[in-house]
Amino acid sequence: MEILDLITENEPLASLPNTYYLLQEAVDDPDSDFAQIGNIISLDPSLTVRLLKIVNSAFYGFRNQIETVSHALGVVGTEQLMQLVLATSVVGQFKGIPSNLINMEYFWKHSVACGLAARTIKETNERGDGERFFVSGLLHDIGRLVMCLKVPNQFRIAMEFAQKSGDRWHKAEAKYFGFDHGGVGGALLRAWDLPKRLQESVAHHHRPSASKKYSYDATVIYLADHISHEIMDEPGENSPRPGVDPDIWKKLGLKESTHKSTIKEKVFLQLDEVSQIFLQTT
């Protein structure tokens, strides 16, 4: 089996909702304005509701001050809102996965925690791009859902093997399939024609040194993933989780002794509210 078999032969995963691509065209058009972009979003009432919930949540802290998409664009910014559109569009693509394969409530809550941790790690050093790192963290395990949809029986066998052998799940996947969920996620984002740095940060979040151009991004997601697992344990995975190499913190310009507790505290403050918004789309 090849990774591309999991993507190209599953028609529902062939592309994102058309609204996302229409919005990207409008954002890339220098002649477009907030009104045009807002009109495209308003054509999808459920997307509009989700975006306004996120903007008014603890994610930004405006607390019911933003009532329209146009207002959100003016306050948050066009590119930042596009990242949130991408996040909600992707989450909506994965429905109907059997609960005996994967606990979807845990999956999305962990994914949101990883996204929030990645955003916080990035903004601990410098402002800007926080939404992009949130999306990378949110989507880091998306390949597991592709495997659940496309090869559920084989996925179950790989997970059973992991429990018996004590392997981490991504290592069991690599032994069974010849690739892991990171690689599948990266391939999916490539098929969707999403940015290369997003593809690589997802594909290499278990081994950031393998990222050719965007190892910094992959390293942020690697650390965010570890922190989010400390915040909430994964049901069914019994093997001990290895610690984070101190060089990882150093590479990101952070100190574990002073920064980890602050990152975890910020994630805690936002996690329940933000994860519920995304869980409502599944």
C-alpha cells in the first residue's frame, strides 16, 4: 500500500469545501475588500457561526464584542481569519468514524490542545503567525483519521500490535504500513494544495529533524504534541511516553523550567471552550 492510495481513492477527501478555495482567491486578489470576503463566508451560515464563536471565545478574548464577519476581519485580520476558516473546514471533513476505532471527542480535544500549545510556544518568542501554528497543531494527527476512514481493519490491527508490543502508535503504524499517520497527514495537505510549511510540520511532527525546509515549525508541533499529552492522557495507549530532549527547548529559544508551566496554564484556560466549538462541527 502507498500513502497516495489512501488519499486519491477516497473521493470525499479529494478537496476541501469550495468555500475555502473561493475565500483564498478573494484574499489573494489585491482588489478585494472585507465586504467581498465577508459575503463569501456568509454564504455558509454554519461557518459564519463557528468563526464568530471562535473570535468571541477565550482564543482571542473579545467576549461577545464581535457581531459580524466584517468586524472580525477588521479586528483579527484577513490572513488570521483564513487560518480559522481552514481549521473549521478540515474538522468538518471527518464524520462517521466508528467510536471503536478512535475516541473522536478525545482526538479533537487533544488536537485543539496541541494547536493552542503551538500557538502559545510561537507567541512566547514573538508575536504573529499564532493562528498558522494553531492550525498546524490542530491538524498534526489528521492522518490517523484518514487511516480510520480508508483502512479501518488494518488500522485496528496496527493499534492492537502497538498495545501488545509496547510501541508508540506512530512506530507501530510505520512497522505495519511502512509509513505513519504524520506522512499520511502531510500527503493529504499536499493533495489539498495547502502551504508546504504546513505539510512538513504535520508530516514530521514526530521527527522534526526530517523536515527539509521547515524544521522550526515541525519542532514547535513536536513540543506542543508532548505538552498536550501531558495535559490529557490518551485512552488506550499504555506505553510510556519519552521525555523531550532539552535541545528541543533550546532550539526554540525556551527553557523548560520557566516556560512549560506557563504554556500549559494558557492552554488550560482556553481548552474546554475552544475544543467545544470544534467538536460541534463533527
